[in-house]
Amino acid sequence: MPLTSHCRKIPFSWLLEHLSREGDTVVDIDSTSGGAFVAAIKKGKNAVWISSASSQMQSEMKETVDSVFASDSDESDRTISKD
């Protein structure tokens, strides 16, 4: 039986939470999805995505990252107390 059949998928968010420390930089090298990169950004970590992906994929990643930062600023706006 192949090894992969015994392994379950572990979310990048879990890996980041348990295997990185505050101030670490996550490097996602040559992945097509940029999954670790996006998960790191969502967790507030420093992240670098190095990829040979097509310009279309890079544009999609930029939109994803922009939406993460936009939602973060929306949340911070909601949590600011107004005197």
C-alpha cells in the first residue's frame, strides 16, 4: 500500500501554528497554489512565495492576498471602539 494512503492531509494553518514561531518567515517554494503562503499571510506571519507559475496564476494570487489584507482592515475597523 502506498505511503500516501496512510497519510492524511494536514492543513497549512495547523503546520504554521505548530511548527513556526513568532517572527518566522514562511517560504513557499514553487507551489502552484501558494497554499502555505496564503495560510501564513492569514496567520499574520511574514511570507514569501517563489513560483514559476503562469502570470495568470500570479494575478490570482495577488487578488487572494489583496482580499486577505482587505478583510483584515475591515475587521480592525469593526473592533475599534468609538468614543
